[in-house]
Amino acid sequence: MANGNVMPELINNYQIFNDANRLLGISGEIELPSLEAITETLDVAGSLGELEVPATGQYKSIKLKIPFAILYGDIFDITNTTEATKFTLRASEQFSDPETYNTTYKGVKIIVRGKPLTISLGKLVKGKKGEPYVELEVYFIKIVIDGDTELLLDKMGFKYELHGKDMLKEIRKQVGMEG
């Protein structure tokens, strides 16, 4: 690349793995979860109205829906509510260099751990996909882009990192979780 500036284009392709095994039968699209901060509304003297203030590292329930094309064995492998399910999504992001017009790629790895909340058995339609899915409550998510950890949220482990920076280090010390 000429100057290091690239233009993001698209997700070239992706795969989803359950631990070490590639899952087959996943439909063509997975919507990644939204992270909505837990907030408090402040309306204090000296301010001009209300402010919505986020609690650092604390998020509301996070859900991830894993869609399948048809109802088959792999869907039942991830429906045990007594065990955490681990998924790894691996993607290739495609970029263009605006000076040279060359195409480059960056690897993306998204690791998710959670437990199933909803198991939809889908539908039966002749000649069509059944569209069953499993929806997980996400306890842990880690996003690595081009080898750099961009986001790590471990709700049970009290960890929250952005761009490799520990956002809760001071809080853990203050509440007696670290020395």
C-alpha cells in the first residue's frame, strides 16, 4: 500500500466454527449483536436538561442469533442450556488502496461464548429453506482484526478492553478485585 490509507469495501467471505469443527448448514448471513450500555439519566442543577450517562463496561443483555438453512443435527449440538457454547467466526475483510487501486485483505476473528435462550425449529416448506435458528445470551465476545484485539467483553470475568486498553483496571482496584 502506498500510504497505509485504505478504503473498506466488503466482507469477502466468512466461516463459523463450533470449537474446532466447521459448522455446516449455516445460512448466508449472521447479524452481529448490538452492545447497548447500561445508562442512568441525570438531570442536575447547572445543566441544560437531561444527560444519558453510560456505566463503563456494563451492557444490557446481548443476544446473537445463529441461523441455519434446515433443521438437522448441528442445531441440537448447541442447544444444551447447561453448557456454554463457543463460536468462532472468521472473516476476510476486503479493502482498496485509493492511490494504487490494489485490493488488500484483513482477517477478522470474532469469538463468542454464551448459552442458548431460544431454539426456533423453523418451518417446513417444499423446496425452500426451513430457517431454524438458535439465539444465545452472549457472556463473552472478543473481536480481533488483523491480529489486534479491538474489543474484549467478558461479562462474568469483569473484563472490558478497547483497542487493547483495559477499561476496568482502575475500577477493579477500587472495588477490591485487584491488589
